[in-house]
Amino acid sequence: MIRMIAGIDIGGTNVRVGTVPEDGSTIHGVTAELTQAEGTVDQIKRMLQQSVDKTTDELGSSDFEVVGVGIGAPGPLDRKTGTVLLSPNLGWVNEPIRDSVADASGLPTSLENDANCAIFGEWWRGAARGGRVVVGLTIGTGVGGGVVLNGEIFHGVSDAAGEIGHASIDTNGRRCKCGNYGCLEAYASGPAIANRAVEGIEAGAHSNVLDFVDGDLSAITAKTVSDAALSGDQFCADVIRETAHFLGNAVANLVNIFNPDIVVICGGVTLTGVHLFKPLQHQVVRRAFDPSVAACKIVPGALPGTAGIFGAAGAFLSQRDNKG
Amino acid sequence: MIRMIAGIDIGGTNVRVGTVPEDGSTIHGVTAELTQAEGTVDQIKRMLQQSVDKTTDELGSSDFEVVGVGIGAPGPLDRKTGTVLLSPNLGWVNEPIRDSVADASGLPTSLENDANCAIFGEWWRGAARGGRVVVGLTIGTGVGGGVVLNGEIFHGVSDAAGEIGHASIDTNGRRCKCGNYGCLEAYASGPAIANRAVEGIEAGAHSNVLDFVDGDLSAITAKTVSDAALSGDQFCADVIRETAHFLGNAVANLVNIFNPDIVVICGGVTLTGVHLFKPLQHQVVRRAFDPSVAACKIVPGALPGTAGIFGAAGAFLSQRDNKG
């Protein structure tokens, strides 16, 4: 009998669900859908059942039992009550998502921040394995962050720690949606990367990225910028390099503050590989203290699309085992 | 018999030594001298003996025994070997200060970073008592930092964590001595505060601070700026407010990253009180996430001149007790 945990990764764009055995050795029943603006809770319950059914198919004759559910959700949340306090993207205010899912599944269920889950997943089963002090960034619709110290997610005093995307790198910089100025997210999120490309093209820069979007500026995304850079487009390579500059500045700060052994950077933009990581590393070497730079490796996430599922399942195990 | 620990706080400007009972309830034998450029190690050994003698005088007939020595020293260091790797101000390279002091005193001795000691002292006996997640800044010749999590100094993986003064708040900002750009230290250290005042006066600003230095611009320090602000000088109050702006930006970042319950700010400039803390708090409220702001209080250090001694003694106890 394999004991498994279902992990649910609720994002502003996608909901992803899968099942992971307690030793984290593999993943099954992975399902992903666009996040529904209405009825998200029902969608999650339905996808959970789908994932368990799919796991049954995949495992064939192997006997397994799902013994718990871990949820990763955006927004400030209260782990103790299992409530998401506020998620504008999902339209949630004080949403008791943990208990809704627990009632529907009849299983013990945990709630954890989505970015924390992604970084914890990378620590548990991905690129940050073995790290003692792990700091991570997730680059998507926003820029999320998470800190894993000695194998435990660092929560701060009210579950709000790790908002690295909202640490400012420029005191007088771009206004961020959060109200602050110069947040990393205002420069390095997916939409911010796309915006910087559009701004450049509107100002007259030549770029083949337009071929990737049939000439439609409004269709440019971080992915098309990244694809164009990989295809040899110089302008988009510059946009990625600029992104690396901002990220490198933020990572240098984190290296000086945390003296980590691993900084892990997750999200689609990391697929540009050397375009991103070489100038990023250069900035960190230039800006951070030598002994801390020497102690730290900076790596792309190794679990694209599943880090959040692994992490949500792993966070369930942590919460269960620390409790009992 | 009172068991006591001697704490030695080695700064670029002053060396301070004192003795603290194991329960941290009080402090005795406090001595302070300007740091000698040459022969610092001999100075430290001499001051340690002076402090013990002074403690004997102060305690009169009370029986006590010094059972250990804690050293707080600047620069990157290796706690395991008890070595300061590099301290330009002290002219030290790979200085085995822990064993030098242990040999001279015949007592078990520990080494810890000086800023970590100050913040740990504030946690143990000062303004950050009871804090679970404490982040602190020390404003002096430089801007140091320290993080205390659940009563333990957070060291990172190679004893270099907590360099909050060298987290950049402006990616294209002032060049810092460390090589980075826009470090908090480049704006909010004592010399940086003095420089900003001098720059303003050279550019034509009127200020009574000149009365505090007999008209000698080169004699302006953070203390004279602070004194002038307290005496009602508008220009110097503005310089302090500007300092609060920079500090508030950095503290907002720390609040978003650590979700602390206490941020403690140490150093002479905090004596300007409301001139500094009101605009600092305003920046944090404006910039950081509401739930984290609500969970956090921002306080001045309560142990001016002795936080580092308390913390060095406390760090000795931590290292001893964690060892076994």
C-alpha cells in the first residue's frame, strides 16, 4: 500500500493537482486547468477527484491510498484557520478553502502559501535539494518568494514572510500594484517583462518578437520575449539581460542578508537559460560580499509545472508531522 | 557565587568590555576606550583584566567568578576557528582573536559578529525582548544588521548573514565602499548622514549645525546633525527625515521578507527619537504589506553602549549551551 498526498497548486492563471507518495519519489495524476474566475472552489474539488482517478489509472494494479491533501494558495493567509485572507485574482476574501476541501474529500488538509510551496518543492525534490538556507523566487504573473531554513518553510510571525517580490530595489522606482515603489515584481514579473519589451518596440526598437505574435503588440508575453531571445533576437535578449540585472540586484541583496547555500529561481523565464543566468550571476558577483557569493549557488528550478504540487504535498507532511 | 561572562565589543571606533551574570540581569565593570590602530589584541587583553578588576570593586564582598568570554568583532569571520577573516579598520587578516583571548584569560571564549551581538543583546536584555522574529540594524561608522530567530542568531551557511546595511535600496544609487550601489549604509551610516548635511550646506542651505562645530564643516558628524535637529534646526531635521526615508525603505523590505514581530534600530542617531521614528514608521506603513506591518513594532535600541557587551556574553552562552 502506497500512502500518497494530493497536492493542489492554485495559481492566478492555472490550477494544478497531482499526487505524491510520502517519500516524494514521484508524481502521478497531474492535471492542470485554467483557473476559473467563478466557482474556483468547486473547480478545485472536481480536479482533486480527477487527479485521484487519474492516479488510479496510472498506478494500475498498485495499491495506494490518498491520506491527505496539501493546498498551495496565493495571497496572505492564516495557516491556523486554513483561510485565505485576500486574493484579488481569485475574488476571495476570508475564504476557508482548507476546510472546504477537507469536507469535500474527507481527508486531513493543509494550507500553505503558493510561492512557499514552489520553493519548498524545489528543496524537497528539485534543484534546491540538500540546501540548508534556501531562498527562492517564482517568476510568473507576479514575483513570489519563499525561504526554507533547515528543511522548514520560514513563515515569519503571521505567515506573511517571503514576499521577496515586494522588496524594493529602487526607492524611487516604478510604482508597484502593492503600493510600494521599485518592487522587484514591477520589473521582473512576466507582465513586467512583456511591458518592457512593448515599451522598447513602441519607442522604435527593432525586434523579431512581432513574428511570434502576428504583429500584435498586445499579444507579447514574457514567453514570446523569451522565445524570440532564444531564436537570436537581439532586442529580446537585451530585455532578458535587463531582467537579469534587476533579478541579480535582488538576489545580491538576499545573498547579503541570508548567506544562503542555494538561491533557486523558478518560472518560465528561466528557460532562457544562459541569457538569464549568466548576467544574473555577474550582477551577484559584482554586488554581494565575496564570502557569501562563494558559499552560494544560483540555480533554475528543476520542477517546472510541478514544484508547487510537490511543495503543497510536502507542506502537508511538515504540518502534520510537526503537529503530532 | 555569581557566575559571570565577560563581553567584549570590538568596534572600529571603540572597544567596550563588561561582565554580565549568566542570567543577564545586570552589567558590571564597563570600560570603554578608543580602538587602538596598532596592538588592538593587546589592548583587548588589558581591558578584559581591567573590567574584571572593576567588577571586583563594584561587587564588593559579593563572590563571583568569570567563567567565559564572549567577543563581538567586525568583519567576516569563522566562528568554528574563532578567526576574523578580514577587518580593514582593525588591520586584521585571518586574526585568531578567539584563541588569543582564550590563551590570555585561561577561559573558554567565543567569537561572534559585532552587529549580531548588538541585536542579540537587544533581544536578550533590551528592546527586542520576547521577539520571535527580530531583525535589527546598528547605525554607526557603518550600518550593521542582525537577525534573531526564536532566540538564536541567524548565521546563514558561512557566518555571513545579516549584512542588511549592504542590501541595496537603489539599484543605480550611490557607490558603497563594499562595491555595490545604493546600499543602505551609503545613505544612513553616521558618516553618510554627516556627508549629506555637509553637501546641503555647501549647496547653500542655512543651518545652525555650524554653531555646534565652530563653523568647521569637516567637524560635522551624525551626532552634531542629530543635536542640531533636536535644538530645532530645520535643515538638520530634514537630513534626519531623509535618513528616516532611507531607513524606512529598507525596513519595509525587511518587513515584507521576514514578517518580524520586532525591528530594533540601534545607534546614536536613534536618540533623535520622534524626528527619526515617526517618518520611518510612515514609510514602512506606506510601503510594506498591511498584515506584516500590523504584526511588527519598530523600536529604538534600549541598551546604548552596552547592547554589544550583553550580546557578546549572551552569544558565548548560546554557543556553549548548543555545543553540549
